[in-house]
Amino acid sequence: MIHLITGSIGIGTSVLIIILIRKDQLHVSHGLSWVTIAVGFSLLGFSPALIDWIASALGVAYPPALALTVAVSLIVVKLLLIDIENSKLKLRNQRLAQRIAMHETDLIKLKATALKVPENERVRP
């Protein structure tokens, strides 16, 4: 019975992630990795003998330990990817703020220059 529940949770999670992607609440690049993980959980939930077979092929004596190790590894990789994306966004935000500041400085200089030109010498459109 627990296998059906685990598999159903994986399928439900996959459907939820696809809905979030379709509503633009989750970016496709992030969603695809989560869907892949959820499908993996569904697969292992519906066929628990698969993890036993993989564990015995790798020489792991206790198959749930392999599943937990893989799960923790996937979480660590996902967190690393999130940190990389966050760093890129912070850098982009900082550069955009610097560009805005430079444009504002140029605008102030242009306004100051325009105010110094006598009225009769200004070019009118």
C-alpha cells in the first residue's frame, strides 16, 4: 500500500509542477528538474524492486540507504544551482542599478547644460 501512496505523491507532484509552469509561476528550467525528480519518485514508488536491483548492482547492502543518499545528493545539487542563479541575478541587478545611476548623472548634466544656454539660442523642435 505504501508503494501506491509514494507513487501517487510523485505523480501528483509532477502534475502540480506542470501546472505551475503553465501558469508562469515556475520557470521551465527549474520545473523540468523537479518533474524529473518527481517522476523518479513515482517510478520507485510503483516498482520498489527497482531500487533493490540498483542497490544490489552497486553493491549496497541496504537499498533505502542508497535512495536517501541519492535524494540528499540531488537536493545539494539543486541548492547549488539555485545559489548560482541567485548570484547571477544579484550581479545583474547591481549592474542595472549602476547603469541607471550613470544615466541619471548624464540626465542631470544635460539639464544643467540646457539651463545655462540662453533662451534665444536654444533649438526648438
